[in-house]
Amino acid sequence: MALNMSPDVYFSIRVASQGLYKEKGSRFISFAHPVSDQEEIKIILEIIRKEHHEARHHCFAWMTGHNKLNWRVSDDGEPSGTGGRPILGQINSFGLTNILIVVTRYFGGTLLGVSGLINAYRTAAADAIKNAEIKECLLQDYFEITYPYDAMNQVMKILKEESVSQSEHSFDLVCRIQLNFRSSARERILTRLSRIEGLTSSYIETH
């Protein structure tokens, strides 16, 4: 079941986990990994394929990004729609992102049919997720602010009260700080900062 989500909250898994499903001699070993980009996904896939080079299929699905717009599925030689899609379906059912699930099949000699394969890959993927620790992630906005030195106390007061994270400080006649804070607090924090004379803010990114 998908987790309830606020606009700036998304869910992933904390560390890698495994699952298993057996049917008519075939073993479906599932591997769930937290991931952030396609290069990381490529490396994990290569490792699993090497470690399980005797397996017949390595079906997978992945999804990245808080908006869940980046995803891909692979049936890796299984009948179309029987491997990757059921795995992706479980990622969506649990409301997850930034995750890769690979289900490695060791063939047992008996054909399972389309419905049997769909059930096997779906069940194996679900088992890996159930064995994982799901974590809540907060979407963060990143901004840079500049302001005159004599406004330092006003700025720091707001940052402390709003629990704003800071990085890359530069304190001179004109000061510069990179900030990040929960996306849902953006309007409130920027409105408070904008009241400080001479302060300007520029958007960097959201993730």
C-alpha cells in the first residue's frame, strides 16, 4: 500500500535488501537498492549480473526523482510485460522512488506461463521491499542569499528560528550564504528574509 505523501515528502529505502520467491523449481531472488542516478544503477546491475552469471534472467525496474518522472523497466528475455512491469508496480504500490529492484531468475525447468511469471516477479519484488527499511525524505530547496554585513544579526536570527541549514559562508562587506530548507517552508522563509534591507536571494535547485 502506498504511503501518504505531502507535496515535499517522498519515500525510499535506507539500505539494500533481498527477497525470495520459489515456484515449480524456479528461484526468483530479488535485490532492492537505494539509488540516486543512472550511473549508480548501471554499476549495481553489472555487479548482480556478474555474481549471478548462471541465472537465466535479470529483470528489473528503477525509479528516481521525487516527482517519479524517471523510470525504466526490463524483461531481460522474459515474455513482454511479465518481469519489469510487475516489479515497477510494486515500487508504485509502496510509494517509493530512488530505488532499483532486480529480480534474478534461476530457471527450474518448468514453464510458468504469463500469469505465473507476473505473479513470481511481483511477489519477489514485494518481498525485497518488505525486508527493507523505508525512510521518509524531505524535499529541500537550495538558495543563495547575499546581504550587507550590518544585517548579519537579523539574518542569523531568522535562520536560527527557522532551523535553516547553511553552507559555503562568505563574510565580508557583502556576505553570502548558501541555504537549504524544507520546500514547504520556502514562501515563509523567503518572505521573512526579503524584509531585510539589501538582502537578495537566488534559487539554486530542489532535491
